[in-house]
Amino acid sequence: MGVGDLSYAAVASLVSIDKWTATINSNMAGAGRVGYKASRIKFGGGTVSSARPTVSPLLGVNFAEQSLGTMQTSIDYSQGAITASTDFTHFGIQRTSAAPGMFVLNTAIDGSGDYYYTFDGEFHLDASGRLVNSDGLYVLSNSNGAAGEVGNALGIDTGDIVNDQVSLDRFAMVIWPNPQLELEFSRFGSSTFQRVGVATTTAPPAANVATVDAVGNYAIAGMGSGRLIPNALEASNASLTAAVPELALAQKMYSAIAKVIQVALANIDTALSLGPR
């Protein structure tokens, strides 16, 4: 691999580290957000080279990748801490299984719009007395307790909110056994998810919709369980104590690879100076 190729590989590595830094920045910013789930990035290499001289070891001469590539990203769906809140429209989800339960959101009051899902239970009432999130998406009910179905938006006029209390058994809760495969970020940001490869107008599968009882417990046999807690919020699972050292390592790697580019350019300048003048 020539000097020019080495310089190109180093630039590609800088791009990957820049993406890594962006992911770290997202986790640091999300550490103070309700229901935020931290992201992780996995690195990989590119092309390797192998030479087999006439007189050589059995496996010849192998050179590993000279660039750092971004292979994939993943979301950590682990439980965040449940913290108390004084607002009766705030809710936290305390799961008792690995599979997470989520609130169901929709762009339409009657649930005929686009479906989204969130851990962020920091809701409020809009001007018409409907429960919405910060993006104005409606929080859906469980279709009057019908198993496997979601209904209209929760509201005062529908009897879901009485005396400043929201009836817990009216919430629609969805359990995702494999959220890493089933969910992705939506256009509303990293705290609001949508299903992978499925139109947002498609309702959640009936088998994933859990029934909530009067005290907030929900469960689906063989899938997952948990409890809906009023006057509470689920904190972010991102950690500043983990992100800061990671950021320092990214900075050192960036500086080191930038030095490789400086050396490669210096070698090119030296080679050009050897030519005729």
C-alpha cells in the first residue's frame, strides 16, 4: 500500500472517529433527558493485504486494515432510574422483565395517523384536554380495555382523566421482546421510536399490546411485564461518568491519526524534492 493510500486510510479513520465523537456527544446531551436511551458504535476495518514471497512463512506476509471504519450502531434499551415527579400527567415505566414496555403515540386523536413509541412519560394536557407529549403526539388508550387493541387519545372528555388523575387501566402499552431489531429512531428525535421496515400508519401487533390493570401492572405471558407508575419519570440510562473518559480517548485517537497524515504528507514532500529542478 503506497503513501497516498495510507494518507487516504487515515482520513477515513478520522471520519469514523468524528462519528464516534458525535455519538458520545449525543449520550452526554441525553444524560439529562427523560427516557433517553444511550447509543453505542462498533468499529471495524476495511481491506487487508497479503503478500506471499518465494521464501516466506506458510501464511505469507499479512497486513491488517489501515483504516478505522464504522460497522454499526446499537441502542441500549436497559432500564433507566425511576424518579418522582409532582405532575399528575407524568408517568414512568418500571419493567420487571428484559423486554421493555412503551407508551403508544399517534399523530391523530382517533389513532388513525402515524404510530410512534416512547419511554418518555413527560406528558401534558393540550388545549382540548388531551394527553400529549412535547411534540404534540397524542397518547393512545387501550380501546376500552379490549385485548390487543389501541384506541383514541386519552382525554378529559372521554373519562380517562377524573379529578386530576389519569386512569392507569386506560393506557395502551406495547411490549417489544427484541427492540434492537424492531425499533429505530423516528423523525421526532431519539426519544421517539418507530418500527423498522413497517409503515408508521400500521398499528402495533395485537400480540404485543398489553392490558394494564387499575394499579398500573401490565404483562404478556412469555413476552414481558412491568408497571406503570404515576407521578414519576424514567431517567436516561446514559452516563456522564462513562462518556467523559470515552471522549478523552476519542480525542487522543484523533490526534494520533492526524499525526499519521502529517508524516505521510511530509514523506510526499521529501520525495518530490528529490526530483529534478
